[in-house]
Amino acid sequence: MARQPATPRRDQRPSRTTASPATARGRLIAGAVCLAVSSVAALLLVIDHLGASLPGCGPGGACEQAANSIWGKLKIGTFDWPVSHLGLAYFAAALVTWLVTRAALPRPLRYIVRLGALASLGFCGIIVLEHLPCPYCLVAHLGNFAFWLTMELRRTTGAHPRGAFTAAVGSFIAATAVLGIVEHQYRAGVAARGERDLADATRTIIERSHTSTQSATPATTPVAPPRTGETARSPQTLPTTSAPVAPPPASTPADWQKTPFIGRYPHGPLEAPIRIVLFTDYQCADCRQIEAQLATLMKSRTDLCVSVKHFPFCKECNPSVERDMHPNACWAARAAEAAGMLWGADGFWKVHEWLFARRGSFTTREELEQGIRDLGFEPAAFVAMMTSQETLNRVRADAEEGKRLGLFFTPMIFINGVELKGWYVPNALARAITEIAATNPPPRTAAFDQPPLARDKYVQDWVDQPVRNLPPDAQAWTLGAEQPRIEIVLWGDYSEPYTAESDGIIRAFVAQHTDARYTYRHYPFNKDCNPQVSNTRFPFACRAAQAAEAAGHLGGQDAFWKLHAWLMEHPQQHTDEAVIAAATGFGLEAEAFKAAMDSPEVHAAVADDVQAGKQFPSLRHGTPAGLHSIPSIFINGRFVPRPRLGNESVLGLILDAAAAEQPAP
């Protein structure tokens, strides 16, 4: 008797569905589109991690905050793998597998998709609870939800589970390998730059530490050494009163530089060979990393004077920040100040460590009071002091001082009055301290330390930039010397006010320096001619750029710069009629000018500048990412990171510094 064929296992049965071919094809396409959307969003987050500045997620924005949070990285031993990389590899593998199986996933892979949907749900909850409205994160997770729903609408079992598993695992491994190579190159570049910055900063600190004369007039109030067995602290500290313990903010830069550069509750000898002042934020992940190094140094060394100043990224007590990146940072800083006011330096440092241990977060009064009670202090008086106006005044005074020093991120570390750059490379602070101490710097007080104010810092930030090879210009519009010693290039938009301001400063500078040359390149903030921008901010930006190019094509350099100056000076008059009238006033024929504005050659010239901006390496880490702001200014190949200080331009100071530089041998 013939044997009956064995019944195939359920996961080996042919795909079963009652859907029509059109419906099945629509389901396949729908799932693929959902995964493609999630993949693109994850890819953009990867690009942001590598140094680009995505629309809606600039430096310090929600995307960067999410990436730098504990939820933004998967810790594998001592290695941090960005969640954006993991998400991109997952979405790419799911897309490949979905297409290979033609929407008929085996049961184990369907469970993996469900787990992925649960993970997206969890991340969406974190985004809401942690106030991290990252738009690309949300798009990625919503696409993942939509894919899961598409999969569940009509269940089908894959006919070839082994092929499905091979496609899933193989594509995930391949995507992860490619991302691993990219991540390695990125980290190597960041590390190399950080090591150079750290070495330069350490060398400057050593030189300044051995300078025989002070750089500024000492403060009139002497700082007395602590009594034997007492933790060092400022002589103005009054542990049991709410009176101010630090000099009030100075009204002028000269007055500001006469005050001792030290926090209210210094740890260690006040006259020390190594004096560290740290601007910090208790909810800042990088600050927590530096705090760990600092805590070890404070326990192991006796030649340090360490003090803390506050720069919370919370508008309530730091009006200079643009958004509340760390919503509890202000209350955390006020908590530390309250502890210092009540219980002196010992109380301050205990609460300081407690705050960092819990990432600057406490959500209820009961939670805060219990923490203070666990530290051995009485909570009722503490809460009353923390909520007083005085703690807010002190934190605001620190934030104002940070602003005067040009602070725009935390941590900002000063050693003997010199900013420590490159602090983000492994064990940077400890290495710098060891190298400085090895030179036996003389003990001094905080009166010796006079860090430069923001204007000088912004100039130095330009000096410290690496020289970059700028993309070539097919038709360069230049003003000034043919063989320049000072080469200035600006990417800008005729309708953008800071572009006009910077352009005016540069043209005035070139007029006074026969060895300077200025090149203007277009980067209109209008999607009609610049697909790199996220939206159209200036409706006439493209036509203004095309008008300048048309003038140059018809009348050469002289005609270009005449209309260029008019466009900069009349930002509200960029209609075709007004621009044509201006061009005819400079001797150009109206019909020929209008035809030139609409010509393929002119449109290609604007596109060439835009494309050059797209190809440009990231201004943060050197990876290909493109320009992310206007105006983008380069002087002798070095990017100008911050041409403005508040409402004031410092570009003129940077240009003067470039003029004062000695020519290369």
C-alpha cells in the first residue's frame, strides 16, 4: 500500500491567501513604502549623527538631544552603537525581506516585526516623556507602525522560510557592516580633531601657567587660604544667609575682568598650581562624563582648586539659550546653590554629586526631600532656600558670565583661565592635568586667571579652525586683489539680513586692504533653486541670485558687483520689475538682461554654487554633509563659526586678525 505523503509543516506550506493579485500587489507596495519611509528617516538621522544639520534638527536641537540621551545609544561593553544605526539596519533588512518573500513573512519574522512595533511604541513614549520632539524619529516610528499594520491586515505564510531568514539576517549584517565602517571613519576623524585641539589647548595652558606677569589687574578683594582641616571656599560665602556670595555682574568688560575667576564653593587650596572652573548643566550627558573624570581627580590630587558655575539650558534662569533643552536643569542648579548657602562647600558638593548621579532630574517634592534627607540634611529649610529669589539670581549671574565668555554649549572647562578644547576625547581632562602638572606650574590664586571675553574667543575659534579646500567655482565673481594674501569667500542669500551685514563689512575691508580678495557665492533660501533647504524663507531669493548672475554674464565683474551692492542694499525690492530697473540704471539693456535672467547658463551658475555648498564637508566634523547655515564665511580657507555676538557682528575683528597674521613662509 502506497504511503501517504507527509503533511508539510505549517511554516513550509505554500503561501495561502484569498486576496486578488491586485490586492496582494497593493499590500506589497504599501508595506515597502512604509519601510522605505522609515529607512529614509533613519538614514537622515545617521547623516545628522555624522555631522550634518538637518532641517528642524540643528545643533542642540531635539535630534541631537535624543541622540545624546541614554536612549540614543546601545551600549555594548565600552562601545556605544547609535540607535539610528540599529534602526536603519533593521528597516533596510525588513524592506529586503518583505520584497524577497513578496509580503509573505514566516511566523518567526512576523513576531520580530511585532517586537519592532513595540520598540517603536516605547520610543514614542520616551519622546513624549523626555520632551524630545525629534521629527525624523517620529517619522521612522510611524512608518514602522504602518508597516506592522500592513503585515497584520492579511496574514500569509512564507513559502520559503530559509530564504526569508537568509535575506533578513544577510541584509541586516550587510547594513550593519557598512554602517560600522562609516562610524569607524567618522569617530577616527572626530578623535583626530579632538586630539589636535587638546594638544594645542594643553600647550597654551602650560605657557600661560608659567607666565611671570598677570594678564589683568588683580581683584581688589584678596582670597584667603582655608584654615587647616577646612574645605576651601570663597571668603564671601555665608552658609546661613541668602546674601549674595559672588561679585555682581560687572557693567563693562574691564570691570568684569577684574573679578576673580572662581566659583562660589571651590574645592581644594585657593592658591593652587592648577585651577579648574567648570561651566556645567546637571542634565547634560557630556557634563556627566567630565564630572566622572573630575571626581576621580579631586579624590586623588591635592594640587587642584576646582569650582563650578552654572549654565543650564533652560530659559527660566538662562535667557541666552533659545529653547528649554533640559527642563529641570534650572531647578537642579538652584538646588545645588541652596545646599551651598545653607551648608557651605560641603553641602554644595554633596548635592552636586547627588544631582549628577540622578542626571539632574527630580519630579516631585517628596523625591527631592527624601534625597536631601538621605544626604543628612534637613529638607524643609532646603526647599525654602531653593525656591528663594536668591538662588535664581545666582544661577542667572553664572549664566550671564558664561554668555560674556562666549559659552554656547556645556561643558565649558577652563584651566588656569584657558579654555580646554578637545575635552570630548577619552580621558582628556585627566591627561591634560597630568601633562600640566608635570611642568610644575607655580601656585596662584584665581586673581591670575583672566579668560578672554566672547569677542576674543570668537576670533580665536576662527584661528583654531582647520584650513579647508573650498569647492571650485566655474564662474567666480571676485572683488579685490588678483594675488591675495587674505582670501574671503561667502555663501549667502541677497534677502537674508545677516548676509547683507557681513557682505557690507567684507566689501569695506577689501576696499581698505590691497592684499584682500572677496568671492561671493549663491545659496538662496528658496526651494525653487536650492533643494538643499527645507523650506522657502525668501520668495525672491532665486530671482535675486539669477539677476546678479545675469548682470555678470552681460557686463562682467563690474556689472556684477554694481548690481550685487544694489541687491544687498534693497532687500525689499527684489521683484523682477525693480531689479530690471536697477540693471538698466547700471547700463544694461532691459530685454537682454531679462533674457539672461531666464537663460540656462544663469540658472546653471546659481545651481553650481548650490551644488558646491552641498558637496562641502561638514563644518563640525569634516564628513560630507554640506553647508547648514547662511551666511557661511571662509577666510583663508578657515570657516568663521560665529560671525555674530548677540546683536553685534564680530566679523570685522576676525578680518583684522586675518590681516595681522604673518604670511606663511
